[in-house]
Amino acid sequence: MATTDIGREAVIDKISRQVTTGLDLGTDDAPAQISSNSDEMVTLYSMIDGEPRSILNLDVPRVLRKVLPNGSPAFWHPDMPGAAPEYTKGQIKCMLHPDFDESEGPAQFDRQFIDGIGLTGRTCNLMAPDKANVADFHSVFDRDDHMAKKHRREWATIQDALQTASTQRYRNEDRQTREAMLALAASATGQAQSAATTVSTAAGPSATHTVSTDAERVPTASEGNPAVNH
């Protein structure tokens, strides 16, 4: 076994033994009480990107035994050999962050939209002072995955509101298109009628009938041609 694996197992064993549970039998006037440090939080660090994670003391040994696909440790504890990668804070906020604003970004809405659909006052608990993983997300996928897992009801409400807004926007655009087409057709009909009236007025009344004179009348066969009578 490699030296680093031995060191890691030694730390895991040490942490496991530090998880204690005690029983205080109390006195005649006080009931017995159980005390434990299993619910205390311990900070571990991801070996992928160095992100700090708050883990229950009781769960630390199990989490530290997780490995990546290549077989290397998935998490690091400060007592272990080596070091975790330097963590770089992300720039993408949880949608329940008070300062969330993607009106010009991927989501195309901001905190005002969130409050307007009935989620006023709802915030992400990652902002709590006792949380180690306060940092924002590195990608929209990570943020949306966080929303789906940690804020399922709020995420469903947001999705429904977005679908409703999209449907309403489609209906408005369809109505505006139909109104524009009707207005265009009415305009074309009006222009055609106006053009016909203009042509009729310019030609005048004489354009509607023909005036015949005797000089222009052709004699019939029975009348003969006066120019050839002897």
C-alpha cells in the first residue's frame, strides 16, 4: 500500500475514534441525557476542484473513503498528506440568492421575477454564516442541478412560471402577427380602391361612351354610294 494511502487510512481511523457518544445518568431531579459530537460539521475539500464541503462528523470516514474513477481519493482532510487543489470561486449565483440577476444572462430574469411568482423571502441556506460552501457555482449546469436537488419546490415553481410566460409570449406574438397581416391586407385593399378611383376621374366622362357622326357613318348596301350614281 502506498504511503499516502497509509496516511489517509490513519487519519480516517483517528477521526472515527474521535466520534464519541456519552450518557449522563443525571440525578433524581434531572433525566438522563445522551451527548455526542457526531452532528458536528467538519470541512473536507474536493480533490477535483478544491471546493470545501461541510460534512457531518459521523459521515467523515465514509466520505473520505470515496475515490475518483482513477482510484485516487475524492476528498482531502487537512490532516492528510498532500493538499487539495486551490479553489476558485464561481460567478454564477443560486436563483434564491438575494442578489441574483441574470436578466442579461442565461436565465433571462432576475430576483424581481423570483419574488413576483410568490417566492419572496426565500433564500438559499448556503449563505448561512456557518456554511463552508458559500461559494457560487462555476456553471449554469451546476447551479440548475443545485436548484433541482436543494430547492425542488422553488425550482418547480420557477419552471411553471417560465412555461406560463413562454406560452403567453407566444400568444401575444401570434396575435400581433395576425393583427399586422389584417392591417396590411386592409391597407392593400384601400390602395387598390384609391387607384381605381384616380384612373376613372382622370379619363373623364367621354371615356365611357363613343360619339358617332354622319360623316363617320358607313352607308348600307341599300342606300348605295351617292358618288357613283349616274
